[in-house]
Amino acid sequence: MNYPIARLIRIKGLVQGVGFRPYVYRQAIRFDIKGWVENNNEGVTVHAESTTISLKRFEEALENEIPEAASISTYTSQETKYFGFEDFVIQKSSNLSDAITEISPDIAVCSACLEDMKTQAHRINYPFINCTNCGPRFTIIKDLPYDRHQTTMHDFELCETCKMEYKNITDRRFHAQPVACKNCGPSYLLSNGQAVSDGKALADMLAQYIDQGKIIALKGMGGYHLICSALDETTVETLRFRKQRDGKPMAVMVKDLETARKYFKIGEDEAILLSSWRRPIVLVQNKLPLAASVSLALSRTGVILPYMPFHHQLMAQLKTEVIVLTSGNLSEAPIIITDDEAKTNLINIADHIITYNREIYNRTDDSVAFMANQKTRLIRRSRGYAPQPISLKLNTEGIFAAGAELVNTFAIGKGQQAILSQHIGDLKNVETLSFYEESFDRFKRLFRFKPNLMVCDLHPDYLSTRFAMESGLKVVQVQHHHAHIASCMAEHSLDEKVIGIALDGTGLGTDNTIWGGEFLIADLNDFSRAYFYDPIPLPGGDLVTKQPWRTAFSYLYHYFGLPIFIEEAAKNLLPNENQLPLLIQMIDKKINSPLSSGAGRLFDAVSALLGVCRESSFHAEAPMRLEAIINPQCRGKYLFELEGQKISFRKLFHQILKDINQDVTPGDIAAKFHNTLIVINLHISKLLREETGINKVILSGGSFQNAYLLEHTEQILIDQGFEVFSQEKVPSNDGGISLGQLAIAAKRKQLGIS
Ligand code: ZN
Ligand code: ZN
Ligand code: FE
């Protein structure tokens, strides 16, 4: 029967700040629906009245044609009281606490806008085109509520045409705060200050420069990029030289998926991630060679597709199919966002600086991700992800989590949510620290956040720890690896006892030694250290991360003593033999040789021993190079021993030395080494399951950015009946620590412990 009824529809997911309410409105008009739509804490609620047939069509459309950046996690619909509404309205968010969840991450330009660039008279080739479904968000927001005058668009007054679109609820630009056209919006600026609002003309010019081997500094969405050909070695070398960049691999941009598939091996799931509106840099396997200096003989390269309208325009004009797209900064400092900084700092690197006259307010780097076991794994969570909240089942209100030191993020607690900052960087210099402090102030204002409890790492020297300590508020300190495990638990809403495997490079333990190869029994409140990698001295302290050969030396000395160094493979480790007595003295007399159980150090040692990487020019280079040479066909493994709680690698090193002497290929040795760690993960998990009855295993820590280790560990544990949880929403590296700290502090608060 076709008579008027009413339905109450509740939609949860990412439905706020992404143009979802106008979208519902347009569908309502389309199907002659009366009633209302509103935002609330839970998501979006719709009261819809019409005939049964119209309602059915309306609901089908609602679920299936949603805006690109929106996603529905749950959709419920039930019959409700019929009021006989005469029109359909969007209810205003009355509550500011609702509004805070409406800060959307930045969204890649949508296909409809790219089409409009060719057809709309006032936006032909206009490179700042956007709509409710796409465009800048977080990077331009200064305050809430999210209104144009509270963004860096406030300098640009809407022209009559744009104003009409902005006010017309049936228009795709209805209430699109950054709406603009060539008559009223921002424009690009050449080095001489000349404004250009025709993106195609600018693209023509820049494409020529790039094809000729020039380096360009181009203002992006969240900061400046340096771009140049990725196929011309001389150019890339010049960029590296001018940027004084260490050996870090660089990301590249290609025009589209087709070109990506030509140069790289792209899986189905990788294609989806590459083209998602979040547009992260995705690590994929190389196929055709690029200029050697781009990925420096690593087997994977970070690839990204265009996400600003001008990226599309530029890529369309280029003859060069692959370009380097690396952040415009001086090494170790945050990505540059202001035109003045660009002019002072990038002038010596780039041949041309292209800017635009809209301010970037919130500095945001490109995010970096890879796929493992069909799931997205974040290495850096920034543009396209921040500041999207992560829901917890704990009251986090007022808790500030300071994060760790490397690849820092912080987190603030609002209600039952964690809001993580964008990627801040390595908190090791004043520039990064001031970015951290500035972002803290901005998050406080933007999210109406009043801190009442600080939580930080145990390490007293981390600048994040000092920041928390100096706040004058109560401080909770959390052990680093406990935070890693809690981070993974929090994103999976786990609040119980688990087996936690935390493998990473460095974190201060409760016994004042360095930890990092940890098997914990943990819950959100507390943990105990069940098993751990055999601690070894690190002669030279921090220096070992730059000189992995030191760690390899220490392992061999630890297990086999001095006699081992008559063997060729061991002797080769030292840059020169004269260093031997000094190193031994350091270790024997415990001079600047802290004990470490770090998994990262074990990777370093094996990498150095094989001659794959003895000196490291960027963070985690040695483990990355070791992973890159794995022969995936090799199923072999080495032996290990348990000595009480300690996992000893004596036999592993003995066998590796033997393999080296017998000329087993480095690819096979690397595989056997990784396979051993995977078997250890299984073996210890089984022991702990027998002891405790716990069947849930949590994997976290930076070493799980190693795709081989992660995929095989997950698989082997699942095969043995374990429930396995690994990180997807936040990085398993120290960028995810703040979430773990926040969850632990919230739990302790709930229990009345802090
Ligand atoms: Zn759009
Ligand atoms: Zn306009
Ligand atoms: Fe860590």
C-alpha cells in the first residue's frame, strides 16, 4: 500500500563535516520527502515522511550514493510517529560539543569538481575549485564553528555567483565554506608576484621547467613540496645535494592509476587506497626503474596520486610521467608553510617558487601508508586522516597525551574520543618543539579542550615528557611498550588482559634499561614483562642507530667473546681493526654501553653482519634494507633458546655466521632470520596462552612496519587459533604512542588510580 508514513533513520560513521546533511536534503527534495535531518553526538538522524514507495527509493539512494568522503558504519531505520511535516529542513547544530567532531580532514578534489573545471564558465581551469564533497578543511580552519570567516578563506569575499551557489541548498556547493571561483577566490603567484588564476597556463609553464630538469617549490595543501622529474638522475641528485637530505627515500606522484601500474606493482587493495579521498602516499613494489636516487635501491617506493586540482592540471601537461614530491623543509625541521619561510629557505633548493595567496593554517604533511594482509597500515597519520577522532569505550575528557619523541603525535581526550594531532615529527629540535607547542594551543582552542591530566612516557629526556612535567598539572607516566600495546587495544576497543608483542627500536623500561623486544601480559591499566629479547650492551649509546656495525659487534662479542673476531665475517664488521680494543673496553667497563633488548637493534645487527647496511643514513635504514632483500621462497629458519625470561640469539648468530661462510645468499639469510622471529612470536604466544589462558594477541611497535614480519606473524598466529589484533587506524610506530597513553590514563582514572 502506498500511504504516508514516517521513518526515523539513524546513520553512524564518517558523516559529519563531509557535506552529508545537504546531501540528505537533496535526496529528500528528489524523492519528495518531508521532515528533517540533524547532526548529533552519534552521527546523523533523519526524520522522513512520505509514501512508502518514495521512502523506499529515498533510503536506497541514501545508502548507496553517499558523498565520497563519507562512510556509513551503521544504518538503522524504523517506523516512527507521523507528524505531517510540510517541508524538509536541515536542523542547525545547536550544541558546540557536537560541532567539534565536524572538523573534517582535508579531502582530495572530487571527480565532479574536475568536471566542473572544464564546463563552468567561472571555474574554467580554476585550480582552487572545491565543493561540499571535497577540498581543504583542517589545513584552513582557525576556529569553530566551521564557517568561512573562521578559515583562511576569510580574506576572499564571495562573488555573486558563488554566493548564490553557497546559499542554494540544491547546489553541490551549498555551505561549502572554501567555495571559490576565478573571480573571487585565491590564485597562484609566480616568483615575481604575478597572480595566475588559470591553472592550465601555469601548469604549461611548470611542466616545461620540470621536463627540462628544473626543481620547483610548490605550495601544497598542508605545506610546501619540492617537485622535479623522478626519471632524471642528475636532477634528483641535485635535489638531494641542495636539500642536504640524508639517504631518506623520496615519494613520487603519477598522473593516474594506469601510470602507477606501469611503473609499480599495484595490488587491488593498493589501488583502492591510492585513489581514496584521503590520498596517502602508499608504499608499493617497484616495477620499472626510476632515477636511482629516488628510492635508493629499496624495493618499494612511496607513490601518491594528485589530490589538489592543480596537481591534476600539472600532471596532465607533463611529458615526465613520474615526479618526485618531497616535503619542502630543511632536514629535520617541520614542512614549511609560510611564503616568507619558503622564500628564505627554499630559494637555495628550488629554481622556482610557486605559491598561492591563501594561508595554510594547520601544517599537515602527506600521510604514508602500506597494505598488509588486506588492511591499511599507517606509517604517518596526517593529511586526510587528522583530526578525525578515534572512538574509545572510555571517558577521556580532559586528558592530554604527550606522545613519545620520534614521529611524535599528541592526543587530546574529548568525551569518549581520542583526537590525535597531525604528524609533528621528531621532537629533537626547537623548530619541531615549537610546532608541537603551537599545535597544542590550537587544539585547545579549536576543540574547546581543557586539560586536567597529563600523560607521557617514562623517558625523562623526551621533550614531550618535559612538556607534560612543566604543565603544572597532574602527570601519569606510562612505559613505552605498554603504550604501544594499549594503542592497538584502544583502536580495537579492547579492555581486558591480552598477550602483547611489542617490537621496536627503543623505549625506556621500568628497570632503567632500554627495552624493545617485549612480550607482555597487559591490560589497559597495567602490564607485566613476561619474556624479552636478550639485552646486549650498545657500545656508543645512541651512536649505534647510525652505526649498526657496533650492535653487530656487540652481539658477537656477547655470545662468542673475543675469539670470534678471527673469523672473516666478524672481522669485516669493524671499519678498522684498531677500534677493537676500545669497543671491548667500553663494553667490559660499561662505559657508554647501555643494555638494550630492542628488536630494532637485532635487525640492525643482522643487516650489518650481512654487509647490507653497516652505516645508516636514515632512521631504520638497516631493517628496511634487510627486509627488502628477503627471498620469499626461502622457508628456512634458525634456532633460538629460552634462558628463563630471556630469548637468546646465540644459536641464531652461530648459524648466520656459518651460512655466511658457506656462501648462502643474503636473501636466504634475511628470510631465515625473519622466519625465526615469526616462529618466536608464535612460540612465546603459545607458552603464554598455556600459562594464562589468554587467546588474544596484540602486535605493535615500529618493527611491525616490516610487512613480511607483520603478515606472517598474523597468519601463523591465526592458523594456531589466536585472535590477533594489529594497528590500522594509527601507526604501530611511535606515532601511535599518544593513543595508547591516553587509553591507559583514561582507564586508570576510571579505576580511581590516577
Ligand atoms: Zn568537489
Ligand atoms: Zn566566485
Ligand atoms: Fe616505540
